[in-house]
Amino acid sequence: MAKIAISNADLVWIFTEKLKSFRDGDPAIAIVPNKGGWTAIASRNDRNHHPRCAQRIEQVQRELREIYVLAKD
């Protein structure tokens, strides 16, 4: 299955919406391109104040990496 090319801003929005469903807090997410595609990161402050934050980010990241690839600017 081909992956869908998506802008960074749209991917952040989808990521944030998926994290809201967990109700573990609302961390600010940044999508950072890398050689393998992209990585989602949250600030240290958000990770410390929301203990399950890192686990949830990893879970959503795995789901979305199967579907989306960052569009070239």
C-alpha cells in the first residue's frame, strides 16, 4: 500500500487529534524529518508532566508512519 504524502502541519494536526483521544494531557508535538521518514517529539516539560506521554506518542507514531510520509517542501 502506498503511503500518503502529507504536509508537516497537517501531520501535526492529525497527531494531536489522535493524542486527545487518550485524555492523558495535551502535549505540543513537533514532527521532525529524518532519513527514515519522520519522528514526532514532545518537549521535556510535556513528557515530565504527562507520564504516559512518551508511550502514547510512540504508539500514535507507529500507526501514522504506516499511512503517511512527509511531502517534500
